Amino acid sequence: MATRMFRSTATTRPPIRPVKFIAPVTSVLGYQECGLAGKAGGDPTGLQAATTYNFRINHNSYGTVDKSITTAAALTYTDVIALLNAEMTAELAGVVWAISGGDLRCTARGPNVAIYEPTTITETAGYQENGLVGKVGGDATGLGVKTAGYQENGLVGKAGGDATGLAAWTQGYQECGLAGKAGGDPTGLAGVTQYYFKVNVDGAGVVEYNITTAADVTFTAVIALMNAAVAGAVFGLSGGDLRCTSSTYGTGSSIALSAGTTGADLFGTLTGFVAFDAAVAGVTSEYFFKVNIDGAGLTEYSILVEADDTFTAVMALMNAEITGATFALSGGDLRCTSALTGATSSIALDAGTGGTDLFATLTGWAAFDVAVAGTTPEYFFKVNLDGAGLVEKSILVTDTDTFTVVLGLMNAQMTGGLAGVVWSLTGGDLRCTSPTTGVTSSIALDAGTSGTDLFVTLTGWAAFDTAVPGYTDSLFAQLTGFTALDAAVAGSCAPEDPYDLSLIPSSGETFVYPFNEASDAGVFVWGDTNVTGTVTLYVGPSPTGPWAAVDTSVDPTTAGDAMPVPAGFLSTGYMKVGVGAYTGGPLRAVATATRKNGNAIL
């Protein structure tokens, strides 16, 4: 069966009266707006690039439909309106989006349209990063840690093996009053003869020793025999004289020689011997110094310098005496450093007064350098949370400056107006994230100005990355300036007097009528003359169907016979009237309920 719009072109049909076409009906279309103000087509919408935004729409009671648009770039209202209108298909055909009075308006094809935010909304938080690359928690940030207080002595170029200038302990000794003697010189002793001599070592008492010479009676040979006999002392030539030196150091070290009495006296037999030189007692070299560690007050210490007076040896002696600080060479100078770090760490050196001052005795010493106090580094940074304004915070970095530690310190400062802000390492970068989500969520970072800026001190930092605002997949909520949708405004239309819609031929062809939906039941009334045959009413979504029969139970053979139209059946878009063979006057279809747009039956 052929399908045609509005009028048949059949050449054979019963006599008919002229067609009376439907007159337009004045009507008001329903609409809803987004609560915006002052918007124009070229204005930015606030939608982000490459993002899908969702919304819902109910057009003339079809039911709510989920819709979305996807942006390729940040869009103007003109761009967005084009995307929206492209989505108005099928049951939404004829719905129009446009800027009206500075607001984004959705206009129905009929009396009613309602727009909604999505049932489920996904939102993200705003954040900003620092342009760092590849950082992990254990990496050093580049921020300095706490330092220790110290003071130096103003020395230059000293090394551990250098002599300090301090006198070492000395050993007691006594010489025999000889002059110009050398190892190969004859002693004056006879060969193969026994000689006696006495030595008092370190005041332990006089002990008599004896040797028996061999054929060699040079000083070298005789001294070897004497050293083999004596304990706790050593004989040798010193400055051309025969000297006996104690093996000990300090004030207890002494030697007292005397003549042997049991047999031939060795000393008296030496060529050139007249009398012993005066004995020289050992000396203990004690040096005093004072240190004030961390402000606890000056404490005096002393060391006893033995044979080794190098810086390495002397520093070991000094460090063995003190607690809470360490002496060491730093840059060629003697430095004393506190064991404590931070702002309370300090060292103050001073001269010893209990005896010989150690510092003043050091070779090259003139005065102490200025003491350097310990520090706890403080770093400042600013955060603007959700556009509320910049707030400055600071952290004190202690003994470790890894990202893990610094992040903990920064997060601990997120209080008051910054409560809930989170610092983290994300993708190897330092990120600050807002605790809120959606379009009002944002973070803006800035340099600290009350002291050392934290960000610029970070290793690898050059500039902040562009801030990423919060996001919502609700189309309307993402629009700049949106707070809430305006209430929907319903449309209206005038009632319709009966009109001839068209004339249906008797040839068995079909007419199709477009219309707008209705929710009220109406009556499809047949012509004002009797007809014979069967009339069937169909509805369908398009001019070509598919079609569904509504009612075939009425045989309108009497003028005024009516076919009931159920409520809502016309919500599919098109009506088709199929007619079998009939006789009689023109068949007239009349709408007895309210017409919506004036272009068709209800």
C-alpha cells in the first residue's frame, strides 16, 4: 500500500468538497534556563578540553533521557550550543538550545521541557604541581637540614701530621761532662776488663751494674754493653757526650748516675771524664683550654702532650676530654663543633687559665674566629585554596630533607584555612591537592616571602606547572557562574475548532498526518456523511512507520460516528489513517482535544 503525506494524488475518487486546511494555532513553547547572566555566544563556558559532560532532559513527558557532549577544546557558548543541538534527535527532535537574555535556554518543541543534572555526578579536585621530574620519597629535596654551632681558631693550612707547636713531655737524663765524642772514638777503657757503674732510674733507687769489655772499647761497643745491662734507661751519645735517658716521660722521669764501687769505676775511667753534668728531670707538658658547649657555661679541660705533638695526636687527646663537642681540622683550621644541631647549638672557645693555655701555644694562632651558631632552616610557601586567598606557611627542616620527611612537615601545616589540603608525590612531581571537588575546587601556589622560599630551593625546580581546576561531569555545574537551574516554564496553546484535515479517497490509499504529542484522550470523529467500509487508525514514530494499529473496532457508517483515541497514544510522532473501499461523502478527521502546535492533530 502506498504511503503519502497529507493528500492523495489518486486520479479516481468520489466527488468531494474543497479541502479546508488546518490554520496555524498561536501557542507558547515551554523552556528552561540555566540560571546564568550576561552570557554571549563568544564567551568561554568554563568547560574543559577533551572532556565528556552529562545532563538529562525530559521533553513533553516522553520520559527523562540521559545525554552527553564531548569537548575537543575549551569552548565558547556558540560551540557548546552547536554540540547540544546536534544531540537533539529522535524524541528530542525540535528542541532548541540558544542564548536568550544572557542565559543558556533549552526550548521545547511543545509545551514542556525539563533539564536536569546527571543522576550520578563524578567530580575531581583541583591541584597544582611544581614541574619536578622523577622524584621519589627517599630523594633529597635540596632543602638544608639543621646545622651545628662551631668555632675555629684562625689557623691556616694545617694538616693532621703537622706539629701543633705544643711541647711534648720530656724524659729525665744525665750526661757525663764529655765533649766531642763519636761512636768510633776509644773510651779509654781497657780491653777484656770488668767495669762497674751505678744508675738510679726514676728515683727507684741506686742499682749497680757491670760490664766486661771486649777487644773493641769504642763508645759504640761500650754503650751496647751498658744498654744490655741496664733496665728502664738508655745510654747513648748526645752532642758529643755520653747521656743516660729514662725510658719514661714527665715529671717522674729522672736519671742519677754515680760511680761503681764494687770494682773499677766505668765513668771515672772514661777519657776526659771529670764530673757528671747536672741531671735534667723530665717535664710533663700540660695544656689548658675552655669550651662553652651549647650555652651550658665554660668548662676548663687539660691534656698532657706526650711524645707526639701533631694535630692528629693533640685532637685525639682533646676529644678524649670533652663531651658534647668534637675537635677536628676543617679547611686547614682547628674547629670545635657541637654534637647538637639546630638553633640552640653553639660553641664558644676561651683560653685556659689553670696552666699553659693550649690555644695561644698553637703555631700560627692569633685569635679565635667568630663563632657560628647552629641553625634550623625555615622554609616558607603560599597556598591559595579554592580561591579564598593566599595563606603563607613555613616548615622547619631538622635532620633529614627527603621528600617523605618534607611532605610530612608540609601536611602538618595544613591547618586553619588550609585544612584538608594534601601534599604528595604524584608521577614524580610535588603536588598540592584541594580537599574539595568540582568546579569551585582549585589550588594556586606561590613563593614564600617571609623567609627562604621553599619551592625555589627544591632541586630541579624552575616554575610551577599550570594549575588544574576541579572538574565535574555535570554539564550545567561546570558552566562558569552556574549555581542552580531556573524553574522550567511551561508552554500553552489554544483549543482547536473542528477542521477538515484532509480528504481520504475511496481507492484504498493511505494518508499520514504529522502531529505533536498529547497526554489527554481525544476523539477521532468521522465525516458528516455516511461511509461504508473499514477505517483503521495507526500510530508510528516516522512518516514511514513502523505502524501500530490503535483501534479497528468502529465501522463509521453513520455521520458523526466516533473512534476513541486513548490517552497518550499520539506520543510517537505520526498518525496514519487507513481506509478500505467506501462510498459517501468526504471523510473528515477532527481533533476535539487541545492542539499543541497547530500543524496537526493532537
